[in-house]
Amino acid sequence: VNWDGPDDPENPRNWRPSAKWSLTVLVSFYTLVPAIASSMVAPAMSYVATDINDNASVDLHMIMTIFVLAFAIGPFALAPLSEFYGRAVVLQAANTFFCIFNLLCGFARTKEQLMVFRFFAGLGGSGPLVIGGGVLADLFSDNQRGIAMSMFTLVVLLGPCIGPLAAGFMVQAISWRWTFFAVSIMDAVIQGIGAFALSETYAPVLLGRRAKLLRNATGNQRLRAPGTIAGPLVARLWTIVARPFLLLFTQPIVFILAIYLTFVYGLSYLVIASFPALWRERYSETAGIGGLNYISVGLGFALGTGVAALFLDRTYVALSKSRGKPAGTGRPEFRIPLMVPASVVLPIGLVIYGWSAEHATHWVWPNLGAMLLSSGISLSFQVITVYVVDCYQLYAASALASITFIRSLAGFGFPLFATSLYDALGYGWGNTLLALVAVVIGVPAPFVFWTHGEKIRARTTMSSARPSDAGSDSTEVVVLPSDDNVDISDIRVDIDEPTGQPAVNRATTTTPPAVDDDGKAALGIEEDKLVVAWDGPEDPENPRNWKASAKWTMMVIVSLYTLVSPIASSMVAPALSSVAVDIKDYVIIDLDIIMTIFILAYAIGPFLLAPLSEFYGRVPVLQVSNAIFCVFNLLCGFAQNKEQLMAFRFLAGLGGSGPLVIGGGVLTDLFVAKERGLAMAMFTLVVVLGPCVGPIAAGFMAQTISWRWIFYVVSIFDAIIQVAGAVWLRETYEPVLLERRAKVVRKQTGNDRVHVAGTGHASLMSKLWTNIERPFLLLFTQPIVLVMAIYMTYLYGLMYIVIATFPDIWTYTYGESIGIGGVNYVSIGLGFILGTATIGALIDRIYVSLSKSRGGARPEFRIPLMVPGSILLPVGLVIYGWTADRAVHWFWPNFGILLFSAGLNIDFQCITIYVVDSYQLYSASALAAITFLRSVAGFGFPLFAENLYDTLHYGWGNTLLALVAVVIGIPSPFIFWAYGERLRSKSKFAAN
């Protein structure tokens, strides 16, 4: 079912101009309100601090920027849902959500309430930011879209300037709470108008309604709209919700533009966050008068919008004609030329603003600089937004959601370091540094996009796809093949321009080397006689055929590599009070971040290091990442302030994350499935044991020597292991070893067609990109990986809550010294050892027994041991919590924590081995995907631990955590057992 010809009046692109522009204005107002709310609280921070009794700088910045952090998360659900249920219904629902929680902000009494309400308001407010762009993509063809998108994008940028301008006077005259009340009242009015005036615009939804009417009228259930995804509702929703992740991590053009826009957007919020302090401290202006200076930022955004509105469509049409194309059928790259003046004006504005503010010159000069800066930001922002919408018309909302994710992280993060940046370098050199980065990133960007944009877009299956309709720049029609088992993501639609007939082609894929049930590579002859493989199943060069002594030597060395980093992750915990004295920072959240930022780096590093180990080999990547860890961990010992310590800890964590995922890959290379359980159990033990070993030693070290020696000792130990690895580490990754053999054969025979199974002839950059995107694909397209990652996220977060709060229990509740208190970590270690002993003794035996009784091996045979683990964990938490709460004999909290850590380790190891068995060839990438989410929890959970226990105490606090563990943990093994095989069968990455 399609439109009734090119002039179908129901097609939104054929609506009257008045209807289109009315919708544009309405959607722009929907988008304006959350943009205003994002920064409206900025000039009220001093009043908020007084009212909630919190003057910590980072807390106040987070109250403002946590709203923008939610902008990063909400679009990943709201944008694809708008491409499933329609724009109007999702836009209205999201806006209602924003309105309610923004109103609740005005009633908040504590920083925690304010942060939570702001975050949820931001989730709802993120909807219009991406759905609005989708609406305009539905309404306007390419040669008309520039002006409409410019007006829409202006409100996204102008809102954060209007907010502080109005709020400055409001907080002086009434109360900071009225900043929230006023915004919600305004939003409710717009919501009321939208209930009557907002029309659906998304073509597949409109055509779906038409198809439904025809099905009811004719009884023909085969009638459907173009682009319809077949299958159950849950499967269709999964396909839709996964789309923004796929766009971000599999479409290079989206990822590159997102990175560039991240810096631009971050600068915008950096200026907005630093403006109140500048005018208050340097120019002695009140909050109200100082807020007037936001007018210069708004004028800059308006100036950028004016340029975009005047020239975006004209440039597009002119370049289309000059290249011999009819108006409206040009390339998206015809939007790019306007980025050139934007990338020049932006750094100039930064420098003028910085140095005039530094020397407190007449107020006109910093305002002039801010205006130039914001005009450059606005123009860049609008060009990129229109370019993305042109590239991904049918999926415009999802594409904008992908970009909004990373840019919103910058909007959240940049203001957090604004104070430290300007305190250290001043406005002059601080902004000069940012300007230099803007030059390096921004000036080459338009030339790169102009030259290579079309080439990059040619690799995507999702670019410029939309149902055939009037005014569309593409007459592509999505036609599903008769094979219902085909994944829609594997279909590319091509149009024969002379005939307009669709040709459906399967996407070209590269088949990875198969892995048989015994786990050994089946890399035999494929399509010709030129494929290099092992010389039979007993080839001595195959790592799985190495002598047992060689395998276990490798296992021990890799485990030592992996041990050092987890030790460093928590070794600073008992020394935080000493650190606070030395760096003169007693803010609790700062001290918690000093410890947990290392774990945050664990979330990021594996996404690069794991796939690189599947390209260059395990050994070189393991050695390089460990060297990075060693150097930056050593530098932590020389840090003189919190900023240096956080930065060095983060960079050390990036390097230290390598062994965590590469080590699992090495063991996969060495051991077949029926031998792998014991090796993986011993390897996984060091991952969980390290965070316990560290505090035991560090407690005494901080007392007797200095907290700095914690870092020195770890780096010395790591350097010794690095040297041992240089001598004894051997490459184990099969494709790399076979490629070396193929290289020798090519050299001997002179035949360049000799290759390894599963390798193509793509360029180096293309191969690297394929490898680097794999962890993202595994996390966001493989349900089994995502489900396991979410469960392990909770386990890992619990572990770090216990580790972070352990010193306080023994120091304050039991009155023990730091050194003696650290000895209690032995109970955690004993629990981990008990869990490992259970796994080592039983997991391979159960696997072999079930394989024999069920007539074949399955990764799900690792699951049964999760049942006792899921029971021990909450039982241990409750015993630990209530005995510590009542300060009973020290034996009982240690006994509880032993049971807790034993259960946690059993579940942790079962999941790790299950994932490795499921994704053998790509085990490092699969572990990287899981490490990402669990490390975010390891970073975040300790930050709220103190508030949790202050409010509920150890008894009820741990009971709450135990109840969540029961709800998540008890059903999990039964779900994995029942549905694991079915989920794996849908994966092209899972072992066969």
C-alpha cells in the first residue's frame, strides 16, 4: 500500500504550506520549553545551594547538567518509538512526562530529589529534540528543508540562553522554585494546543493506517505499508529500539558527525555554565543584570540561524544545478560549504571572549566574543543537523537520537570541568586552549565531509531510505522478500532509475571462521584451494594443541596481568581520608570519584582494545595497554590536586581495562569448551579478588608510609609482570596466527590470493572499523549479550558498593584503625575463593555430564550453578547489613560478606564462561560489551552508597539491595536456561 501517485493530498509533503508551517512552529515550541529548562537553573545556583544546604561545586553543576545527561538517554527510546507508533503520540507522551517532573523540581527539598526530578524531566524533554527533526523531514523535501530546519534548530540553541535571562530576575524577585513552575505552566499551555493542532506526519504510520483500512475492507491480510517489519510485537519493537544504536555504531558518517557536534555542543554549555560566575565575579553584576548578557549568546544563535536560513537551501539548489541535477535531487554534501565560515568564526569568538574577560575589559567585548562563538556554534549545529536529516530521511529521528546521545554527554560533562579549567588557566589561556582544539577539529571537518561524505554514505544500507512519495528526493521503495527468515537489516534496496523498478539484494557479508562443537577451528578449504588453515585437527601450532604446561603458563601470566589492574581499582579506598588531607579536598563525592573514575574507564577502554586484539593479536595489544596503565598509575603517585589524580586514574583505567577482556579471549583461544571452566574460573577469580587484595595492603601502607606508595608499589609490581610477559607471552589468536602462515605462503608462492578463511580484501581502515564496531554490535544487536550485561551490571555495582563502604564500617562502627579494618577484606577474598572452588570443581563436570545426557554440548550447560549463587548473594547481603547495623561481633558481618561474595563470584563466573562459550571467536569483543555496562555500575553505585546508608542505614539499605537481587537474580538462570539457545540461534556472531 502506497500513496495514490505523486500528488496524494494525504502525503504530508503535499499539505498546504500553511499547514506545514503551523506544524513547524508548534513542534518548535515543544522543543523550546525543555531547552529553556536545561539551563534556567544556572543563575539560581547560589539560591539553590542556600536552600538545600549544599555548597559543593560539583553537586551544583550536576543539578544543572544532569538534565542534559538525560538528553543522551531518552532519545534512544523515544526516537525509534516515534518511528513505530508515530510522531504525535510519542511527542505528547514525552512532553507530559517532562511537564510533571519539571513541576516536581519546584517542590524538591534535597539535592537528591532535585537531581532525580531533573533527570526524569530531561528524559521526557529529550523527545521533542529528536522527534521534531523527524517531523520536518516528513513535511519538507530536500530543497525546502533548510529554512524549516534552521528555525527548528534555533530554538534548541536559543532555549538555553532564554532560560537564564528570565531566571536571573525571577530568582531575585520571587524564588528559584518559580523557574520550574513557570516553565511547566508554559509547557502545559503548549501541550493543550498540541492536543488539538498536532497531526501525524510519519509516512509509514499513515500508510499503515491506510493498509489497515484496506485489510478490513478486503479481508486480504497480506496488504501492508512499505517498510513494515514482520514478526511479533516484541521483535518489531526490539528492531526499532535498536536502530539508534545501530546508526551510531555501524554508520561511520553518523559517528563522525556525532563526535564533531559533541565538541561544539559542549562548548555551548561550557559558556552557559561559566557566564554567571564571570559577570558576578569580574564585573560585579547581580544575577538579574548578569543574566542580560545571555542576550549576546542568543543574538549569536539568531545570527547563525539567519545565515543558515538564507543560504542553506540556495546553496543546495545552486550546487544541484551546477552539477547537472534537478533541484531537490542533489547530494547531502551540498549542505557542507556553510561549515567553513562557522569553523572559522567559532575559535575567533572563543579567543575574543576569553582574553577580554580575562582582563575585564568593557562588557561589550566579551559579549562580542560570545556572540561570534555562538553564531559559529549555531551555524555548525544547523548544517550538521540538516545534513543528517538529508542522509537518513526515513530514520531521521533515530539518526538525530544517535547524535544527541554523544553531544548530550558533552553538555553534561563540559560544565563539570569549567571551574577547574578557568581556575587553572584563567579565561584567556583556557579559551585559547579550547580554540586550538576547535581549529584542529573544526577547520578540516567540512573538507573531509565534502570529499569523503558520499563515499562513506555509500557503505550504509539505511541512508536516504523512505517510502516513495511526492517531493521526495528518492523514489526508493522498501520491498520485503518472500523469505520471512531474512533479517531486515540485511536488505539493501536499490532503484533502477530509468525504470523505477526496485531490486532487492542481500547485503554482502563476510563469514567468520566457523567453530565446531569441540571449540576447535574448522578453517578448512572454502570456495577455492587458496585458503590457509590448520594442518588437520592435531596441528601443533594450533594453541589448543599446545602442551598443557604451555597453556597453563600462559594462563598464569595473563591472570597476573589481569590481577594488577583490579588491585589498583580499589587500593585507594582505605586511603581516601589521607588523600583528602594531602590535596585539601574534603568533598565526599570528589573522593568517591577519585576511586570510581578508574572503573568508569573500564567501560570505555575495552570497546577499542578488545577488537584491536582481534585484529593485531592478543599479545601486542595486551602489552601496550598494560604499559599505558603502568605509566599513568605511577603518575597518580605524583598528583598534587584532585584534577590530576582523577585524570591519571582515568587514563590508567583505560590501559588497565585491556587485560580484563583480552585475558578471556586468550583462554578461549587455548582451551576447548569442556576444559575451559577451570581455567576461566581461576582467571575470573583474579578479576574479583583484586579489589579485595588492594585495600588490605593499602590500609597499612597509608598508615605507615604514604598513600602515594600505593601507586608506586602497584606500578613496580606491574613492571615486573610486563617484563615476564615480554619473555613468555605467545600469540594465541587463531586468525592472526593463520594470517602469519598465509603471509609466508604468499611470499613463497608469489600468489597474493592466498588468504585466511573469513578475511576479505578491504582496506586497512575498513577492516579496523569492522573490528572496532563489533563490541557495539554485540551489545546492541545481540539480546543474550545485553541481558547478561544488565544482570552483571547489578552484580558488579553491588561489589563496589561493599568495597567502597567497608572502611567506614570498621573505622566508625567498630572503632578499628585503617590497617586493622582493611584485614576484614579477607572475608570478601575468602568468599571469592569459595565461589571459585565451587566453579572449578563442578562447572566442567556438569557441562560434560549434561552434554552426554542431552546428546550434545550447549553453553546453557554452564547455567545450573547460577541457582545457588543467586540464593547465597541476597542471604549474605541481609546478614551483613543487619549485623553491621547492630554492631554485633565482627565475625557475623564478615560471615555475611563471605556468603555474599561467594554467591556473587559464582554468578559472575557462570556468566563470563557462558558468554565466552557463546562467542568464541569474538569472545574479547563480547566481554568488552559486558564490561561496558558493568563498569558504569562500578563507577556509579559507590556514588550513592553513602546517601543510601545514611537514609536507610546498613540494615534496611542492604535489605533493599537484597530484594532487588532476588527479583533480578532468582529468575535469571531459569530464563537463560529456557531461552538462551533460542536467542543465540538468531546471532551471526555466536559460535556454531
